[in-house]
Amino acid sequence: MLRVIDIDYVRGYELLVTFNDHTKKKVDLQPYLTGEVFGELKDKDKFTQYALTRVTIEWANGADLAPEFLYQIGIPQA
């Protein structure tokens, strides 16, 4: 089961996400910040209010993304 084990804020709406298979991927979430819940995260103060759950990232407003989705859209990093 894929899990997010670490998250670092990069800049803008980009995060460096580390998965339990030790893969690191840079994820740009700007294109996905639409709709009622995710649209709130266009406010960078709200975007940076995130935490790790047992499986993935979750924002203070309750928004979360599946680790598989983050893995799929991420760009591998060294």
C-alpha cells in the first residue's frame, strides 16, 4: 500500500513528497486547486497548513489527496 511519509514545501503550490517506497517526487498542485474544497487552497496561507495523516497529506480545511494520485502526477527527484 502506497503511503506518503514526508512532505516539504518547495514554493508556490509545489511540494516535495516522499513515499514509503522511498521515491521522492515534486508535485505541482496548482492545476488541481479548483472547486469548493480545493479552491480554498489557492490562498497560500491555507495551502501551507497541511499535515501528514497515516496515509497521505491533509489540509486544515479537510482536503486530502490519494497517495496514488500524488505519485502519478509527481516528477521524480534525486
